[in-house]
Amino acid sequence: MRPHNRAGDESSIFPITQAWPLPYLNFTREDDRGTLGFQSDRFVVSWSFSEGVNDYPGFDALAQDLESKLDQFIATVRRETGQEVSFSGSECVYRNAITEVSGEELAVGVLTRWSGMSSVTALHTQYAGVRMHFCTDEDMEGCSVTLSVDVDDDGPSLTLDSERDLEVDEQLPLGGLQVAHDQLIRKFLEYTSDAMQKRWERQ
């Protein structure tokens, strides 16, 4: 299922014609670290870090959890409505707070692939941000990635948002989530520093 309608896409009510729209439902663990959300056009499993706690389950475990919960959802829809859930693609998003560098250093580091840091010390900006969109790489057909650098009250952050669109009649597990994740990791390795990669590998 597409996590959200893109501009120009037709909106539809799922699963019964002329039914009331399904509201977005979000269920959160007691520790506020894991959430499950779904609506007519999205099904989302997410995970958040807590300060001082380092027990990220990893992509594979989260994907298995998503598959298990999605199977239950599909079975419920089929049982209650007689309708089948269809997939149009998948989306994988990583957002990381960056505490070891400033927003300016992060923006310049990403744009230069960490080769032009000597010029950053002269910058005195109120805000630094970057948006980069990558279309399909070779052997990653149907996949695109948006990389964002932002600065807010919590400091600078780096977000990688990877999407995999399915062709008509194309079928991939979880709508191609593994492909979207592989492409995200490829861009992560291209646009982060060695220190960041070592730090997040430990997580």
C-alpha cells in the first residue's frame, strides 16, 4: 500500500464504496518507542530511539514485525469485507539526530561528501538545510531517494526517504520494502562520514 497519496493521485475510500473514510489509527507501545499506524492508503511500523538506550532491533526485525501485523490486517479486511488489499509500493525512512557536527557542517559535509569541511568555520548562518532527490540507480528500478538536512530546536538531523513503486501486476514482498531499504543504505553510505557510519553500525 502506498503510505500516502501523491499529488495528482486519485483518493479513494477503502475498502467499501460509499463507506465512511477510515481514520488514521496510531497505536504506540508503553515506552513510546514503537508505533503501528494504518489508514485506507498506508500501513506503517516505526521505531524511535530513547536517550541512553541502545537496543534498536534492526531493519530485518522491524520488517518481520511489519509483515506479521500486515498479515493480520489483510486477514481481517478479507474476513469482514470480502475485499483484498493491494499494494502500489513501499517507503522506508531513516531520520537521525546529528549531535557531533553543526547544521552548517552537516550541510556542507553532505554536499561535498565530506571533502570540504575546512571552509565551514567561516559560516555564521541562522539556518542550514539541504534537499537532494535521486532517481533510480542502476539495478534499483522503480526506486527513488530524497535526502534532507534540517535544523530545529533539537539540533541538526539527516533524513533519508526511499520509495519503491510497483509496476502494474508487479508483486514484491511488502511492496518492495527490501529494495527501498537497499537503495536507502546505498545513499547513506555515499553521503555520510566514516565516523557516522561507525557510530550507527554499533547501533
